[in-house]
Amino acid sequence: MLCLSAVAGPSEDAGEPLVLMVLGRSYTALELGLSANASECRDLEPLTKAIIGPLFADYITENRLSVSDEELRDFCRRQLPEGELFSEVWAEWSSHGARWRERQEAVMQLTVWKLQLSLFNRYGGRVTKTPGVQPQAYDAMFAYIAERGKAGDVIFFDDHLELRFWECFRQPSAPLLSEEEGRPLLEANPAGE
């Protein structure tokens, strides 16, 4: 159970104290949808998203991990259904084409892949692989978030909330693989061969 009543920290709204600051943006418990009786890790998902979303977006920008047109073309070619012409499918992947959502999905998959591979190459560590989900650089994600916390980019105004965040965030959703087992999974292009 969270104890949010003892939260300290400045607040723009005197009635609602801050619980978190990420990259200079402040959050109250109300903004995050956190209740004082939150006892399950799933209750902290908005908190987790408020932390990892901006930090990972910042990492992607800082490390120039955006997806290029060439990477998208390669992804499209690898995913090309048998009997379909690349030029036709690529045209449908345009922003106004019939299959533009497939393009958005490809951008998301490639961005996540590049992020996870970059974090893994930088920090190393164990990897998780859940069926139907891209592999994640498990230990590397924590190392990066902890590093950004030490740099002052993530500030908790409630010690108990910080403890619960780390407890929940560190619960693996799949078996952990060693660095050696995980490397080939992270290095594999999400579009396949």
C-alpha cells in the first residue's frame, strides 16, 4: 500500500503535493492516477510510463536512434507478403496510403529494437524475451534509469513511492537470459531475415 499523504515537495497547486519530477516536469499523484491505497504493481503503471517514456525518448534523441527511410524500406522488404510487389506495398505505406498504419508499426518496432540494442551495447546485462514481444535489455534499462536519477533527471518526493517503483519495475515479466543468450536475440532485426 502506498502512503502518499506524507509526500513532500513543491507544488503549483497548493492542494496537491508533487510526487515525481522527470526531466523538469512535475507530477502530482492525482495527475498520475495514483491512489493512496495502491497495492499492486499494475497500479503504478502510470508512474512507470511517466518515467520511462520521457527518459527513453530523450535517449533516442541523444543517441540519434530515429528510424531512417532506408531502414523502413528494408523492414518493408523483409515483411513483404509473397506475390506482392515492393513498389506497390511501399506506396501504400506512405502517410496517405492504405497501409500507413503498418508503416507506423514498423517505425515503432524498429525504434524499440534500436533503443534496446543500444542500451544493451552500452550497459550489458541480462535480457528478457516474452513471446510476441521484442527482447528487452533488462539490466541495461535499470542501469540507464538509475544513472539518470543520479543526474537529477528523475526525482521522487516520496521515498516509499520510489521504493515501490523499483520493486515493481524490477519484476521480470519473462525468464531472464544471460548476456550471452540474450545478445543474438537483441541483435536480430525485428523484421526477420
